[in-house]
Amino acid sequence: GIRRKDCNVLVVGLDNSGKSTVLNHFKSPDCKDSNVVPTIGFSVEKFKYKNVHFTAWDMSGQGRYRNLWEHYYSDCQGVIYVVDSADKLRLAVAKDELDILLKHPEIKSRSLPILVLANKMDLRDALSPVKIVQGLGLDQDLVKDKPWQIAATNALTGDGLAAGADWLSDQIQ
Ligand code: GTP
């Protein structure tokens, strides 16, 4: 797991990608400090697991709140980007949102590790991680200076999450 000092990890992605299901795996059963902080129409979920502060929100349809969530960029040390592997129709939307994130000055200027979860890999028509890499353009410019990793996951069972989290924690150390 992630050790030593506290760090901040953002968990983002489109609605229905599986963010809450992923987060539930990192929450201990007695986790009391999980809270949802609603602002005007935009809500952020925050909780702490061991020494990792997770901050999560839903990007889709919320572009008008972008200036609110951008405040979280400057002090994060890692990003988990959750994608629904079976949502072929919205893979292009997921790419657009990821691009906007990667182009933000606070993200662009730093060698921030990006963990992409190709979630819902259990679904019959899920795209392979290779296809998700292509669809998101992870082989292209915007991420060439950043450590990134893709992990196929099933957030319902937790399959693949530990490997992804281990990679991210190694990057943050
Ligand atoms: P919003 O709250 O809308 O932002 O969605 P979210 O990204 O938090 O997704 P959520 O965790 O609520 O999951 C959306 C739906 O997908 C739920 O019905 C989950 O049970 C389901 N789901 C999440 N992960 C997986 C997975 O790996 N496989 C399958 N088959 N279903 C999943």
C-alpha cells in the first residue's frame, strides 16, 4: 500500500464508470470520515484510507463546474481515471475529458502518475485494455512525459484493483 507521508489521489471519470464501486474497495468497513461535500450542483466525495486522501467526482455533464474541481489539481500526487470498458459509445467522451484534464497547466507541467482503470472487464462486450489505450490516446503526446498504467478491473469483485493501486503507490513513493 501507500506508506510514509500523506498524499492526495484524485479519482475521476464519467458517470457510471464505476468510481464509487472502486472507492468502496479502498474504504475500510468502519470508515467514518467518508463524506460527500455538495456545492452548487457539484459534489465531491472525500475520504482517507491509511495515509491516502481520496477525492472523487463525476466529470460528465459537469463542465460548468470545472473551475471548482480544478482547485484539487495543484495538490494531488496521482490520478485514477476510471473508464467503463463496455461503454464504447462514450469512449470518445472519456478521451475528451481525459485530454482536458491532461492539458490543465497544473497537470501538464508535472510528471504526475496516471492510473487508468479499464473497469467492467467482466462484461461480455468490454473492450480490451489495448483498445482502451488506443481509444483514450494513451500512446500519444499528452501522456508521453507521465508515468501511466492501465489495469483491467472488475470493481464488483475487486479484481485488478490491488495491482493498479500497488503500481500507483510505487510511483508516488
Ligand atoms: P456515478 O455515481 O454516476 O458517477 O457513477 P460511478 O462512476 O460512481 O459508478 P458506480 O460505482 O455507481 O457504478 C455504476 C454501475 O456499474 C453500478 O451499477 C455498479 O454496480 C456497476 N459496476 C461498477 N463496476 C463494475 C464492474 O467492474 N463490472 C460490472 N459488471 N459492473 C460494474
